[in-house]
Amino acid sequence: MNTASALEMLNNKVVVCKQCPRLARYIRDIGRTKARRYSNENYWARPLPGWGDPNARLLIVGLAPAAHGGNRTGRMFTGDSSGDWLARAMYESGFANKPTSHARDDGLVLTGVYITAAVRCAPPENKPTLQEMANCLIYLKAELAALENVKVVLTLGKIAFDAYCKAADAKRLTFSHGAIYHNISEKTLIASYHPSRQNTNTGRLTWEMWSKIFATARSLAIL
């Protein structure tokens, strides 16, 4: 089975997953009540699959879909401010054909990069439980097995960092923005702050810092 077929089979399992009752109930309720500004839209309100280039050399691991971002649009990092930051950075570093990410059918095409998350359902207050993270780990492990060309893994935030470390059986690694670890399951691991408004609006993560992360990822992924 080729990589694209393996990922398609996996993603078909992800979107019908109901392992976490709290999360399933939360995303269903959000999809019904909606945010006022999106009241005329149909929310995805299901677990989110990964997406991108099956031949990717860079894997980006986020935290989880946003309640009114990915949980609404049906695509990770799409329709919210974090998605705006990610799309622009991918475009400027040559991984995407356009700098915006608004909807599943917006024409955004990724080259050399695949996007996934530690948790596939939007969690209340962006805080998944340990059991919910453990439940989702099987999907990340399966993606790592399928994406045979990945050389660099970029984790956005400590939850994503910890999830990847568990999936790769990497022990005693410390999260800090810009940290780089080589030879983690034959891949290079890069840690970054998540581009959430909590980080970007406060200056904890500046565009210069963010752009540097992607320049580093690009240089390591094409070696």
C-alpha cells in the first residue's frame, strides 16, 4: 500500500472516532450552537484528519483543532488566527502555494509538508485530558509509520512536543522554543511555541521568531 492510500485509510478512521465521550459531546454541541459570526455555516464538528503532501519531508504537529477554526471548517489550522500565521509562514518558506487558509476548498496546496495534531477534536479551553491525549496517540503513530519521507518534525507547543516524544519513544527531552533534537527515531525534532493569540498577541512569539523556525525547518528538511 502506498503512502497516500495508507493515509486515506487512517483518516477515514479518524473522522468517525468516538473514543473520547467528553470531546465528542463538546464538538457536537459547538457545531449546534455555533459562534454568532458563523451562524449561517455548517460546522464540521467531527474529529479532524491530517492533511498535506503524502511525500512530505516536514511534519507539523499542532495541539488540537480550534472550536471555531478547524472544528468549523473541517481542516486543521484553517479559519482562525493560528491558521493565518501557519499558512503565511509555510508560503514564505516554500511549503504552500498561497499565504492564507480559510476553508477546505480555498485552493491551498501544501508541498513537502504534512499537518497533524496531538488531539483530533477541539477540547474545552484547549485542555485535553491525559486519557484523551493517550487515545489520540495511535493516530500520530500511524501517521509517522506511513509518512516514510519525513526527516523533520516541527511541534507547536508543549502538548504537541510531548505527544511526539511519546509516539517516537523519546525520553528526557525538554521543551523550549527553538530547541532542536537530532536522531529522534531517525528524524530531527524542532520545538516551537504554538502560534495561538495567547502567544502572538503578547509578543511571546514574534513573527521574526516564527519565521526563523520555518527557515530552520526548511534547511533541515531538504538536506
